[in-house]
Amino acid sequence: MSYRWGIFTTNLGPIIDAGQQGNRSVIVVSDDTYNTVIPVVTILPLAYLKANRKIYPNETLLPAKTGGLARDALVLAHQVRTISKKRLSAPLGYVEDPALHASINEALKVHFNLA
């Protein structure tokens, strides 16, 4: 099974202070070379886009219907987490667009200040 670029639902549990919590859509960003051999995946939470919300450089807009999403959503590259694959639902869909892959990778580079 391919995990990378898949959108899944998972329970991120309670968060202290800040961060996405509870049942959330997430996108897997870890490489499938590792995803197939280790029991965890690295994910980024998604948040539905609210009207007039600014999109920051460490976020990527996923348009509605991308990867099975009902509404426009933001990939939150500043909230990276690694979780057990057992916590993932069946995939809602996959982000197929290479331009969106590049945008998500760029958001991660911005967040981690990578060249």
C-alpha cells in the first residue's frame, strides 16, 4: 500500500497549548521507501480554509475535491507529527498533482529553514 501523498483520517488526541487535535484529516509526507518497512508515518494535519484567512509560506492550499476533500483545506507544515500507521483510516484519496507535492515540500523547507 502506498501511503505518501495519501489523505487519511486519524485521531490526533488532545493537544496542550496549540495544535490540531481530535479527529482530523492528515496527509502523509514520509517517503514510501520507509513507510513500507517501519510502523510509523510522518503526517501533516489539514485544516479547512476559513474565509479571508491568510495562507502562510509554511502552508499549502489543497483545493476542494483534491484527494477526496469536500472543501478547500490547508496543509499545516508547521505541525509535523509522526504516528503509528495503525492510527490511520482507509485513505480518503491521494494528492496526485506534482505541483501540489512541490508546494507541500516547499512549505516544509520554509518551516525548517532548509535551503
